[in-house]
Amino acid sequence: MYKRQLQAGWALGVGLVGLFVLHIRYARRDRALLQHAVMRVDTPVELETTPPVSFLIAAWNEADLIEAHIRSFQTLRYPNKQLVLCAGGKDETYTIARRCEGEEIIVIEQQPGEGKQRALRRCLEYATGSLIYLTDADCLLSDAVVEPLIAPLILGVETVTTGSSRPLPQQMNQPFILQQWFQELYIQNTWGEYTQGILGRNAALSHAALMASGAFQTDVPTGTDFFLAKMLLKHGNRIRFVRQSAIPTFYTANFEDYRRQQTRWLKNLVVHGSHFGAHNEVLNGLTPTLIGIGMLVALPFGLLISPLMVVGWLLILIHMLLRRISYAVFGARLTRSPHLIRLLIGIPYFALVDLVVWASAGLHYLDAKRLTRW
């Protein structure tokens, strides 16, 4: 017993030294990344022409947000626009949307079980724009979001663009939401000019590119955005990442909604990554699940079986917490958020939530029906 404890002690010491060296290197890289992000200056967009743009939205159970979304569309200064909404659900989403119908707004009813892919397919039938803008009903459009995203399409230098998102203004003081957003900000600032995916709540493409890439004709019960991105790449399109375009959207703070969202994103990487032979993305989808299961299982087993297992568990946990701290600091400095201290206090809890969520995703791989449920 004493020998095993001594080995565990040495392993812990060596591991802590290794983590210290590793995170010193991370800190240097993060400082350079932050400096580059701060120094970046967004040039105001001036559109020389205004070709017709059709905004396509599949809205299901969005009664609380749909009216604000439509108002945000109506206040856009872009003159040649059209909104096509496929709205439905058990609430008043469809009814509210119908009240807003007009010359620029078309509303069709989404049926139960129709799903996002088929809803967008029906929207496309009514689209008259040479450019297509994809977003969600819980997002708020603005000139500062829309115009930078469609500018490369209007200039003819790109056929597909995608932007990012940010929490709604009223959510900017919630630590659980900020930790989601700050991690996204960090990752996005490591990206180059082009990306391999699209953000379905903030993406634009030419009508021709969409038609050539399948036009939502394939039934995709889950992962509509992932599937579309892969089809666009397959047909020779590049996906330009427009850093300047960050659309305000609703970030969930409810555990069950967050669990469903994260699980859906992870399984989409696995399901569609396998279909398109994107092995790195399959691995990216499986890794969090394996980490979640491993971390929840390793501690009790380690306490019963092996001190070395406990040491490994502890080192991984420390590494996770330190990286989350760095994401929080990066995001808070970049956005000048006053809520960093509250966010740092909540990091251990947020990490535990993610471990539970990641581990729960493993249940979907045991049930084929769950893998393809939207």
C-alpha cells in the first residue's frame, strides 16, 4: 500500500510540473491571440449594389421571441429583402407570425414532425432572392450583422459565408451563458479566413450554390447545418468566416435544454462526419463523451482500486479548470465584461455540468433512433 501511495505521489508531482510548463505555453499563446483580436479593426461595409436577399427561418415553439425577430428584420435598412417563415408548434408561434405577414414577409405553417430540413425546403419554394440568408427565430437581425455577411457574396468573391453569434443583450450578465460564449470566442479567434462548417443561425449563400448542393432535398432529421456545409464543400464552395458578423441569439441557461443542445451537436459530428468520411470531426464528437464517462467513472473506481487512477483524474480535472479559466479571462478582456469574478467562481460547477452532459450523450450511441432525432 505504501509503495502505491509513493508512486501516486511521484506521479502527482511530475504531472503538476508538466501542467505548469504546458499552461505557461498556453498563457503566452493566449496573450498573443488576445492582442491580435484587440488590434483587429473592422472596416465599415459599403454595399454598391443590393441584390434580392431571402431570409429563410424554421420556427418551432418560438412564441416568446418570434415577434422580436420579425421586427428586427423589418428594421433592416437593406431595401431588397424577403422573409420566409415556416412557423408552428404547440404555442402561438404561427399565429403571431401570421399577424406580421406583409409584402416582404411570407408565413407558412410548419407541421408536427416536419423538422428543420423539410421546413427550410418549403421556405425555399417561396424564396425570390438571388442570395439566401439562413438564421433562426431566436436571433435578432441588424445592419451590422447582415451587411458584412452578404458583402462578399454581392462582390462575387465568395459563394458561402458564415458568421458567429453572441448572447442577447439581456443575457450578458449570466455567468453560465458567458462561459459558453467566451469559449466560442476563444476558438473562433484561432480560425483563419475560411472554415469547414456553417453556423445555421448566421449564414448566407448564393441561391445557385444552394441549388447545386442539394437545396435541402435530402431528408436530414438532425444536423441540417452540418450536412449543408459538407454538401457545399463537396460541390467546390469555400466557406468564408466573417468575423465581423456576430448575431445576437438566445443562449440556453436551462440544464435540460443545454443537455439536448450539446448532445445534438456532438452526435451530429459523429453521424454526419462518418457519412462524409470526416474522421477528425467524428473524433471531435466522440472525445467529449469519452472524457465525460471516464471522469465520472474514474474517481470512484480509483478510490477503490488504484491511487494512480485518482492522480490521473485529478490532473485532467486541473487541466480542464485551467483551460476554462483562460477562456473566461480571454472573453472578459476582449468584451470588457464586468462579470469575470462571478464567472470564475462558477467554473467548477460549469465543468461538472459539461462532464454530465458529455457522458449522457453516450446513451444516444446505444439507440439508433436517438442518433437521428432532431
